[in-house]
Amino acid sequence: MTGENDPFVQLQQVTLTYGQGEKTVAALGETNLKIGKGDFVALVGPSGCGKSTILKLVTGLITASSGWVFVAGREVGAEPVRVGMAFQNPTMLPWLSIRDNVMLPLKIVPPFRQQFRAKRKTEFRDRADALLKQVGLAGFGDKFPWQLSGGMLQRASLCRALIHDPQLLMLDEPFGALDQFTREELWAIMQDLWMTRRPTVLLVTHDLKEAGYLANRVCVMRARPGRIVEDCHVDLPRPRTIEMTYEPGFVSLTQRLRELIVSARAPDAAKTEVPA
Amino acid sequence: MKAINRRRLQSAAVIIGFFLLWELICVVFHVKEIVLPRPSQILTTLWLQAPAIWPHTVQTLYTTLVGFGLGILTGVFLGVLIGSSRLAYDVGYPLLIGFSSIPKVAVVPIFVLWFGAGTVPAVLTAMIMSMFPIVVNVATGLATTEPELEDVMKALRATKLDILTNVGLPRAMPYFFASLKVSVTLAFVGTVIAETVASNRGIGNLMMIASSSFDVPLVFAGLLVLAVLGVGLYAIFSVIEGRVIGWAKRKDDFALG
């Protein structure tokens, strides 16, 4: 299931520091991480521990200070890997209808972009509508972003992240700003989307229940410098249900994760200086 | 619908009331025509002198529109350049602010020196006056793109041009239209300044000649023509704005269309 022998994403002795000279801040200490193709990995930890940094390294938005980031067997950026991203803020373009927002990646990413003019009113349109239907937004394609609620926008944002069949899906606290019920509903939708399409997913969250429910592996991180301190496998059958999250096995898992984060924070709180 | 009609009626009443008050004050205080003509006198002059005023009006409108058009082109070009490049921003902004601080009246003689008196200096003055707000607004619209949105685009391996056309420019549209409404009136100011200084045609020139012969009602008639032209163009751009960027105002009829 984890496919660690043939990783799709691999971080090898990666570090990241900001600033120069004496003012350097280590955002990410030496980090090693392997993610198998089609796996679902969650990164949890306190804020400022470099969760989002790992996401940005893997998508090539920032470059590592040292070490190597490999995606699809080659250094990041060398291989044209299709990437989808969704953030806490849905960042829909207000001048486009929901359907056009969802179709945006098709306009940008090859091989779709060459066909965009020809197929945007036929095949691509149906594709967007089908995806919107899957997340419960059937019939909302012609609406504009301001006419939808936050939860609905977040669903649309997931559609936009998935429309171009990404091999790699990056989720940066996409459910963070939603209420509990909407969140749980979207977890189920997310699991459904993952199971039908099987992209390699990297989810950043600070919700342990969310991490345990969605991911195959949960990586616990600590801050200053950010590093992965624990890598837990979640061996629950799929599709998982919200009821499962109340069972003893799941509760003890989240408790263990919680303790790991708290104990990772404890020695850190005493230290004021960043180790060089 | 009724509420809208009532609002329109009210604003029309206030505007007409302003002119009636003006008329009344002139009559009550016996204000001389040479100091401040009554609105009725201005309208009479406008009516009687219409054949003489008309060619000047056409000339001014033509000059303004050409200058404004050029102002939009150069303004958008410079705005995109400054808004999307750090270097251009650092170099361009101080230059631009310095340039726009220069009184445009002072520039007209230079244009006359280069191109001779007539339409060309007026077009250029209208252009440089209308350009500045467009540059600033387009640049601001581009520079304030959400970083997360840019991340989404970059993760899709979008080129700079992709980001500009799909995110930057549409985002800058409300800023652009806001600046157009300011710029179009500034273009009129530029035209009239140049016409006053160095031209033998246009409303500016007409007003110059009228004031030198103390024909104050004709001067005011010229002002009225300018005001009407300005309001007209402003209204046209407001309508276009509503059509193009209804999303920014969350207009429901935009959503349905």
C-alpha cells in the first residue's frame, strides 16, 4: 500500500533556511520522506513546523537549500507532473462562473490547453459538470462565486484541483475554515474522490481526526527547525466512516498523535535559540 | 422599479434646482452679465451661436477621444509593465510621479515647439493627462493579486503570460474602469488647456476669444458644452463598466447574462 520501494515523491536530506549570514532561520531541518504512488499522506503538527513548506518544495514553488526533492523519479521540475492544489481559502476567480473556475487548469495544463478552445463547450464542460455533481454541486456551474457559501466554494476548489487528473494533489488545510458538519461531509467526498481517481495526495492539516480519517500515513512534525518525528500508518479499512472515528482504535490513534505533538513541543518551548 | 424612478426624479430635481437657484440669485442681486451670466442667458447664447460653436465642439471631442485612446493604450502598457515587474516598478514609479507632478500647461509650449500649433499638441496633452491614473490603477490591480492564486497557477506550470491574461488582467479590470472615469474628464482638461494656449480651433480656443472680447455668456456656453461632453463620456464608460465588471459589483443581472 505504501510503496516505499518505488516512491513517487521523495525528499532526501532536504533542508530549507531563510535569510542569510547570522540571521538564518531554519524552516526545515534535515527531512527524509518517501511517498508511494497513489498514497494518501497527511502532515500534522503545530503551526510554523514547515508543513506547508514541504508542500511547496514538492510542487517546486520553492527550492530546497540543500538536499534533493524527487517527483516521479526525477528532480522536481524536470518531469512535467500534473499537480492540483487546494488551500484553506478557496481562491475562486470572481469574474468566472463556478464551471469556468473549475475548468481553469484545463486552460493552462498540457495536453488539455491545446484542445481547450475546441472542447470547452462539449467534453470539458461535461467533465466539469460531472465533477461538480460528484461533490454535490450539480446545477451550480453557472453560478458565480459570491452566490455560493464557503463550504460550496471549497467543494468547487477541490473540483478545480482535480479536473486535470493530477498525479499529485496538494491540500493545504482545505477544510480548515469550515464548520464541523460541512467538514465531515467533505472528508467523505474527499475520500470518495481519492478512491475513484487515486492521485498521490499530500494533506496538510492540524486536525488529527481529519488526518486519521483520510490518510494512509500520518507524519507528525515538530517545529524549529521543522522535521518529521513520527510516521504512523493508519490501518483502517476503506471506505472509512465518521462512526469509525469514535471507535477505540481510532481514538487511541489520535491520542497517540496528540501526545507526540505535545511532547515534541515541550522541549522546544524551553529553547529560545534556534540551533545553527 | 418605483424606488429607482423616485431616486432619478429626486436627483433631476436637485440638478434643475441648482440652476434655478443660480438664476434667482443673479436676478435678485442684479449680478451683471459680465460677472456671472444667468443660466437662461447661457442657454440663449448656446442656441443662437450653435452654428458657430458646433465645429469647435466636434474638434474638441475629436481631439479628446484620440488623446484619450492613446492615453489608454500607453497607460495600460505602462501599467502592465510596472505592475508585473519588480524592476520596472522601482524604476518606473518615481519617473511617473515626477512626470505627473509637472503642470501640463508648461508642457504644451514644448509640444508646440516640436509639432507646431494645432491638433497634435492638444492630442498629446490629453494623452499625458489621462494616462497617469490608468497606469497607477492597472499597476495596483496587477500587484495585488492573491499570492495563493499565483501559487495555484504556478503549480499548474502556468507561464507569466498565462497568469497575466487569466488572473492579473481580469483582476485589474475594476481598477482600470475606475481610472477611465477619472481619466476621461482629465483628457478634456488636457485638450482645452492645449487649445487655449496654442490652437485656432476647439472649445478652448473659442473661450479664449470670447473672453478677450468680454463675451462672458459665450465663455459660459463653452463651459456648459464641456461639462455636457464630460458627463456624456463618463456615462458611456459607466455603462460599459457595468457590463464588463458586473462581477465586482455582484450584480445579479450580470450573473444571469
